[in-house]
Amino acid sequence: MRKPFLLRLFLALVLLLPLIPGQAQEFNCKVQVIAPQIQSTPKRIWQSMETAIVQLMNTRRWTNLNYTQQERIDVNFLLTISEQPSADRFKGTLQVTYSRPAFNSDYLSPVFDILDNNIEFQFLENTQIEFSPDRFTNNLASVIGFYAYFILGVDGDTFQSMGGSEFYAIAQQIVNNAQNTSEPGWKAFEEQKNRYWLLDNQQQAVFRPLREFLYNYHINGIDIMGSDPATARKTMLSAIEKLKTVHQAKPASYNMQVFFNAKGNEIVEIFKPADPADKVKLLNIVQVIDPGNISKYQNMMRGT
């Protein structure tokens, strides 16, 4: 279990500790690159791509916070290459998942699960990915950097109410710097389900209940599930109910879909042994705000 977010921030800002070489970074990122439709490209290209992404995610200092090895944030990237227009140009999809540890437990709670279909980039074998939040270097660097800071924001929100704002602000810099690139995913007019809208939504006042949900569901729910499951379920049910205001303002929003993609199965398993009245109340809520997973919740009612 990582230290509370405020404690890490206090240590970073008040103690002003220097960055020590070899100190654990923020992420424990696992990367897999696959290209099932491309047979002519040597596998070493995909291996080189994996290595470059891992090096960027796991060796760069993304914040001034101090993480121990055990506190590193668990993230998985699955990059699926579907097209190779030229020797150094690639197109595909990127699935990004992030899980948060429960207090005093080995359990990892899934928080974020997204499939980004707007992945286009240039990459040369055996090269490092150069990233800066202050400028656009190349699209792969910006995509990786964007998700790194977005996940830091989500992680911060799960440990402190609205605690991820500073990291969303850095992700916003990355989006702003990518406005002149031809690669997709960065612009408001392209579509409603891309990186631009994922971040824009997350920072809108109407989505504040979603960010508060991340805090209450985890701190007052997941983190006490082992010691007081009845209270945890009541708190989690209340947190889920408050998401109705987001749905009413922004029906079928991208962000709600992304977070329920991660949370749906967990919610079902947690509420299977709940009181029947709480299960009915939950079903009445989620059939409105998460209709895509309704069959899962109906199975919960049957205890299967």
C-alpha cells in the first residue's frame, strides 16, 4: 500500500529531498507489443519497441514525489500494431490498464481500462523515446506521456479528494502541444472518444462527482473491505449512486464508460454477498448509468 497522497506530497515539497539516482520511479509498467497481422517485420522491431516504452515509463522521474519500490503504480500497456505503412511508421491500438492496491492487502483494485484506437507513430529500432511535457517530440512519446500523467491524476484522485489535478494539468500541456500534429486522437473535432475528450471531461466541473467517486469508493470502500465489509459496501453504494448526476448531465460519457469497464466485474463480486435490498438498489442505479454491463449486474442478483 502506498503512503497517503498528501504525505508523499508533503515529503516532496517540504523536505525538498534531492532526486537520488537509482531510487524507485513512479511506475511498474509492463508492456507487450504484438502485430498478428504483420508477418514480414522481424520480431526484434516489436521487442525494441517494448524496451523503449518500458524504459520511458519505468526509469523517468515523472513527479517530485518519492515512491518506494512497493509503492510503484501498476500499469499495463498492450500495443497492437495493425498496419505498417513504411519501415518506420506504424498504426494500431493501445490498451492501457491501471490497478490500485487495497490497504493492508495484496488485492489490486482495477481503476482504469481504456482501448485507444487512435495510435499512429514513427519509431526507429534501437532508439530511445525522448519525451518532454513542454514540447511535442514525436507522437509515441506524447501518447505514452499523456497516459502516464492521466494515470497519475487518477491515482491521486483515489488517495485524496480531487488529488490528481496537478497531473491532469501536465496532461493538458501534452494535449495542447499536440494540436499541430497530423496524428489522430488529440483534437476536439475528431470524435467524442479520444484523448482530448478523456482529459477535458475529467477536468470539467460536471465530472467532479466521478473524481470524488474515485476517492470515496477506494479510501472508504476498497481500503476497509477487509476489516468492515458491510460499511465498505454501504459507502461504495453511496459513491456509485452519486454518479447519477454525471449521467444526467452527460449521458453515455466516454469517461464513465472507461471507468466502468475497469470497475464492472469488481462491483459485481463485491456486492454478490450484499443484503438483497442493497443489491436491488445497486441494480436500479447501474442499469441507468452503466447499461453496457447490465448482464453482469443481473448475474450478481442471482449470485452467479
